[in-house]
Amino acid sequence: MSFRMAAPWQTSTWLNTPQPLQVEALRGKVIVLHAFQMLCPGCVAHALPQAKRAAQLFAGNPRLAVVGLHTVFEHHAVAGPEALRAFVHEYRLAFPIGIDLPGEDGDPLPRTMRAYGMQGTPTTILIDAEGRLRQQVFGACDDLWLGTEIGLLLAEAPGPSTRPTAPTTATV
């Protein structure tokens, strides 16, 4: 099966990381990219908590990176960088988050969103350790499905295997 290489991220600013991140620089790691808008109900209710859980669960795994992409295609005036900083602080999002560059020449879609052909937010994108786009899901995706897909990609990735630590409390 043939997979296309993941497009570079076109961002203006990064939060929660000392330097900008790029797909190419993360080669060797499986990447879970959560594209969101802070004013998107599905993002706030499902996708961002899911990204937060994945980042916490796989925090000790050097072969996995959870990355957020704030990609604003509506409500531009109220969804700027300062509002996002406050949002990230209030929701205690600790994983790196890039701010997608606005579209060019009046294009309403941000650049990375356009490059990946996203339909909207939330969008979950899985990139394998070779930098290939393996999955792209628009809308909420199931935690069990996501965990399985991450596990399969980690099993393919070179290097020592590091399993996530089981949560200490169960939620029923």
C-alpha cells in the first residue's frame, strides 16, 4: 500500500514548545495531530480532551508526539493568538500547539488545513514514523480506535518499544 508524505505545517506561532515543530524534524516518531478551533463545540467536548489523554498516556514514549494545530476558518476576530493562549492555559493543554497561517490571497482556509484537505474541525491526523499520512478523520473519533491505530503505527516504527502506563483510576 502506498501512502503520501505528510505536508509541512505552515504555522505562525507555537505554544508549549521552545521551538517550532515540523513534520520532517519529528521523523522517527509517530505523530498524532489534532486540528481544532477553540470555538468548535466538538473540539472542546471531545477532540481536545482526547488529545490531552493521549499526550498524558504516551508521555513516556519517545517514539510518539501529540501535537495540536489551531486552524481558524471562522470567527477570526475572536480566535487570535492571545485568546488561544488563555484558552490553552484554562484547559491545561500541555502538548505543543501550532497556529495555522491564514489562507493566501483571500482564501478562507488556513494554509495547513488547505494542504491536508481538511473538511473542518476537529480533524485527527496520524502520521507514521516515516512521515507518511496514514489516517485522517474529520469529526470525533473513538478513543479505542485511536489507541489501536497509534499502537499499530508504534509497532511499525523502528526503535525500542515503550508501552504506555495504565491509568491508575478507572472511569465507568
